[in-house]
Amino acid sequence: MKKILFLFTFLLVTPSLFCQEIGFMGINIGMSRDEVLGYADANELLHVPKNRDVEFFPVEERKILALSIEPEVPHLYLQFHAETLYALTVIFDEHFIDYLTLAERIEEKYGPVQELTPRWRKWTVGEVEIKVEKPAVVKYIALKEFLEVTGFEREKEVSGSERRKVLLGGL
């Protein structure tokens, strides 16, 4: 178990020398579902349950695949559309890896944080958004591409100062 924990920690904190893809543990945004399953089956750290898919979207071309790396990553959710990975959510057990460690590692790898709130930090790398959220969650999403292929329209975002004005005006 100590060897696996060491390997996991080493892979998490060591900068990738061979891969510029964006993702977690070799599972990268843009991979096909078959590529992800093949990689996961061959990786001894990743647990692939017998019932691999979580059917949140039974009438659409979207599927969520649930994996884990016990005990450090109890939940790893991969969202596909038309067999392509567009979003990856990694939920860490904060007893093993905490929010600050995750944020520092992402900042080392991708540069200074671009957006910051008390609950999360966000980076944009090419077309992929990377968000580190409390208590210990990392989300990777090719949001623009995902919205285009699914036909969803993103709601107009209200800036922080405008939201503040509206909220204070409501007192």
C-alpha cells in the first residue's frame, strides 16, 4: 500500500515531461470512451466498477463514467458526449490531499490563478477550464466545445460587482 501511495503522490506532484494533454492520471479531455476504458483497465491504481456508467442522461448522447482510486480519490466522474470526454471531476478525500495542495500543484503546472473566490480557483488552458474547489475537488472541462456539441446555450453571466449591487439593493 505504501508503494501505491508513493507512486500516486509522485505522479500527482511531479510535472509531466512527456504529455501536454490536460487531465488526471493519464485520462485527458478529448479522449474517446474506449481509450479511457482501455487505459483505466490497464492502470492498477484505477478501480473500474462492473457497472461502469452512471445514467444521468438516458435520452441524450451523454454518459458519465464513474471510477475511483481508493482511498485517496473515492470519486472520479468522466462526462462524455458522443463518445468523447468533455468533462472530468476528481473528488479527493481531503484527509489525503487538501484544497491548498491541489491549488498549489495546478498553479505550478499551469501558472498563476486567473480567477479566485473564497470557494474556488480557476485556470483556463487553451479551451479547457480547470477549477479547484473546496473541500478538495478538481474539475477539467472543455466548456465551450461541450456547449457547442450539446446545443446548450450558456446563460449570460453577471459580473461580481453587478451581483453585489443587486444583492445589496435587495436589502
